[in-house]
Amino acid sequence: MAILASTSDHCLLELLWRHRRGELPVSIPMVISNHTNTADDVRSFGVPFFHVPSQGADKSTAEAEIVRLLRGNVDFVVLARYMQILSPGFLEQLAVPVINIHHSFLPAFVGAAPYKKAKERGVKLIGATSHYVTEDLDEGPIIEQDVVRVTHADTAADLQRRGADVERAVLARAVQWHAQDRVIRHGNHTIVF
């Protein structure tokens, strides 16, 4: 399992920590990030870290380098808050399942700043969704979801902090179930045993 990450480290570190404890039945040959802020943390787990910058509208050079690093080396990829939209061509070339964590309870509050949107709407529950990545942004088959109750007294920062806890747990469960071959994809649904 390879991990792609950006600047947020909570999901990345959760997966590395669970792997080190023997809770995830995978090997992790590499972490690839478009930022360098997590490099030392990743290396402290004994996992190779690769920095592949991805800036501007044309992501083709970065995607080609990521495919070069991953092809033939992994059975699946996890986006641990990798904040880049993957092109259909990239997904086709990669040719392995890709699991994402979405920082809201899909299908609500898609896109940027979901906790701000949730606070503005006065939600009573926030959550996270882990799903397989498809060409359609945030619409792939859902593997796992969870929620936590919030109140009017919670700030947007409180929602984000509590949401990060849910994201870590939801992504870890989805990765574990996928690695244990407990997930069957059926159209745009999953069956989890």
C-alpha cells in the first residue's frame, strides 16, 4: 500500500502508527507527498518518503512521476488527505484501487471548507467518508462512514478537530477492510463482510 499525502498529517500518521503496531496487514513501500512537511515524520517510521511537487493547472508531470514510482510496486493506494484531484488518465495508468478519505459525510458538503459550510448550516452531526476513487469527484463506492454529534457551541475549529478524529478512524477501518479482502465492489456500492 502506498500513501499519498499533502500537508495535513493526521490520517497519514494514523496509518503509519497502525502499521507499526501490526494492525494493518500491509507493507508500505513509500509515501509520496506534494509537500515536504511530513518527510521527517514518515522517515521516523522507516518508510521511504518521496516529494513530488504538484502546482498549477497541469498536473501531468507530477502524475507521470507518481505512476513511475508506484507502477508494479503496490496493490492499492491510499489518499491520506492528498489534496489534489486525480485525472482519469492517472487512474487508468495506475490500474490499482485508490481509497480516499473525504472530510465530510458524503454526499453533503463536497469541495473545499466543509467544516465552515457545516458550521454555517448549523449541522448537528459531522462525519467522514472513505470511498474508492473514480473519475467522478467524491462519488466512488463508499467503504465506510461515521459521524460525531456536535452542538451550536462548537466553533468551526472545534468541528475540524473533531472531524479529524473521525477521519482517522474511518480511513483506518476502510484500509484495513480492503487489505483483508473484506470489501466487494458492486457497481457504485460496496459490500463489506
